[in-house]
Amino acid sequence: MSFEDLVVWKRACRLCVNVYLHLKECTDLGFKDQITRSALSIPSNIAEGYERNTNKDAIKFFYYAKGSAGELRTQIYIGMEIGCIHKQTGSSWLEEAQEISMMISGLIKARSA
């Protein structure tokens, strides 16, 4: 099994692509850069953690991914308030980011056992 087989990685990639596509025309480059970086960090850290040789290293990167999911949720809330993200889109992303975060917790728990 590889990280590409993980449902959580697939969902995190899909969320990241949605963020990028939705904000393609965003003129607030600082906000756009920050939110796309946090979205990209989630699947990237899942992949990096999965490829690590020790559970300790894997868990460290899974925690980074989980932290990035929290960062992304914060930026989604702010994006909705400043009008860069439509409320309905933002609500959907928030729910998905929360579910991804819970799935990452499951990866951490599995590697901690």
C-alpha cells in the first residue's frame, strides 16, 4: 500500500484542488498564497509521513498535516468574512477539513499502537 491509496490523502488533494480553483481569480495575493499553502501542506505532509521509515517520523508529519488542517479552517473562516470565499463553499470546505483532520487523527492513532 502507498500513500496514494489512502482515502484521507485523496480527500485532502481534492480539497486542495478546490481551494486553488476557487481562488484562481482572487486579487488578494497575500491571502491567496497563505490559504493555498496551508491546503497544499495537508496532503503533502500525509504523503511525507507515510513514506517515512519510522512510526515516530510518520506521526510527526501527520501532526503537521493536522495542524495545517486547522490553519486552513481558520483561513476559510476569515475568507468568508472578507468576501473571498462564498459562505456555502466555505461551509463545505470547513466540514471537509474537519473530517480530514479526524481521519489524520486515526492515522496517528494507528501508527502509535
